[in-house]
Amino acid sequence: MLGFDRKAAQATWTAAAVLLLLWLLYTVRSTLFVFVVALLFAYLLYPLVNLLDRVLPAKRAHGLGLTLAYVIFLGVIVAVGVQIGTRVAQQAQSLSGRLPEMLAKWQAPPVAPQQNDLQAQIMENVRAEIARRANELVQLVPAVGVKLMSVASDLIFVVIVPILAFFFLKDSEVIRAHILDLVDAGPWRARLDSLMADVHLLLAHYMRALVLLSLATFAAYSIFFTVMQVPFGVLLAVIAMFLEFIPMIGPLSAAVVILLVAAVSGSHILVLLVFLVLYRLFQDYVLSPHLMGQGVELHPLLVLFGVFAGAEVAGVAGSFLSVPVLALARVLYIHLRRERHAASTEPAESR
């Protein structure tokens, strides 16, 4: 006879509930991404808000500090936009207008018979490939413009993200308390509290490091491009700064764009290539480990896997979130391993 197995039914309903939850998360992935970006933006402003909370009077210090932090951030954005944004817009307009002409004039020079070294062959191949793809590059400029216009239609998120971040910062303690209330008082609640504290430190360190790395990239690139008199230097430095937020793929894409623009504009492409390689080595092996700290350290192979897997799942958004997601998984794994080790040693200690 067929009987009713309560455990099998519970397992089936649990699996169905998990699948339904995953399906719902995938359905609202765009909205979820906006909230995640808002959370990361909140962590970007958190050090300033925390500093102002300690400096301002205790009465209503949090609300006043949060408001003042937004005022300071908005002032910095406006000041930077006035000083740099105008030059970036001018250089972008100039590049889009001159690019077809530069590509048309850029032809591969004849290589002397005695010039058969590796450098000459590489330059010859690069020039030939760019000349062959000139028409495609010219057609790409309007396509990029259309893409930027479509992104501009979503500029409402530029307003929504700071508003959501404001509520995250304002009610962070309330949200934390509600999450802890989901678990009864005891060891499991203490473990959840410890896990949330580690996640908080992880995200704070990650956003601080990411912003500092992007600013360092902009400063180094803009100074070097100015000294070398690279055309459209500020524009290229800004592009590299924003692409720094996308692990692995972003810096590589920025390097390709910089070398391409330098090649068609007649700049010293080999000097730029050496600079880009040296700066990437300095950032990846000196600056980034120092800023990221131990909480965000991930093996390069794991980062590459996360970037490509995230790109397949959610495009650029997936690549952007791959490193923090992997770092969060690492924190969870460390906690689980710690609890397992404690559980395995507890009987021995009790004896």
C-alpha cells in the first residue's frame, strides 16, 4: 500500500519553496540589482557618516550627520563635474568627430627590409588589423551613442539609488535588529550577529578600496597622459577610472581603448603599453592587496571564474557583483568551517 511520508513531503515542499524563491529573485533581478547598488553606495558614504556622527552633538547626531554627508557628497560631485566633466565632454565630442578622419589617415607605413625584429612585426600587424577594421569602428560610434541614449533613459536610477542608500544608512540599526529577531536568543543568534558583523566590515573595506583604486587609476593615468601629451588624456583617464569597477575585464577593456586611441592619434603606443603593464603590476600586487585587506583576498582564478560566470548570468552587472558575492561566500564558508571545527573539538574538550 502507498503511505504518506511526512519527511518526504516536508523535503519536497522545502525544495519547491527554494526553487520558487530563486525564480522570484531571478524575475526581479533588475530591481534587486538597484537595491544592491544602493547598499554598496550606502557603504561608500558610511565612513563619512560615521565620522560626522562622532563629531556632531549627540542629540540627533545621526540624522544631522547623514544629511550633512549627502550635502558634502553632492558638493564634491558638482565641483568635480564642473572642473573635469566639461573637459571630458569636450574631448568626447572632439574624438567622435575626428575618429573617422584619424582612422582614414592612419595607414601602415612600409617596413624596411632590415627591420624584421619582433617589435616591427607586432606594430605592422596591429596597424594592418586596425586599418582593416576601420569601417567597423566608424560604424560603432553611432551605435555607442544610441546605447548611451538608452542608458540615459534610465537616469531615474541615479536619483533612486541615493534615496535607497539614505534609508539604508538611516535605518541600518533597525534593519539589523529585525534580522536578529528572526532567530531566538542563544548561540545561533550570536553566530548570526558575528556573521553580519564580518559582512559589514567586508563590504565597507571593499567599497573603500574600490573607490580608492579607481581614484588612483584616474590620477596616475591623467598625470602620465598629460606629461606624454596623449590626445584626449582626461577622457581616457575617466574611462579607465569607471572601468576599474569591473574586475579583470574592466581594466583590460580600458587598456585596449587607450592603445587604440593612441594608435590612431599618433601617440607613442609602445611607451603607453609599458606604462599600462607596469601600473597594472603595481596595482594588482602592491596597491590592491594593501587596500583590500585580508577580508577581500580572493585567488585570481576564483576572481576570473566569478567575472566570466557573472557576465554569463547577468552581463556587466554580474561582472560588477562577482567579487563581493565571492567574498561573501568566502566569509560564510569561514564561519561554517569554524563552527564545524568547534563542534568536532567540543566532545574531546568535555572529556
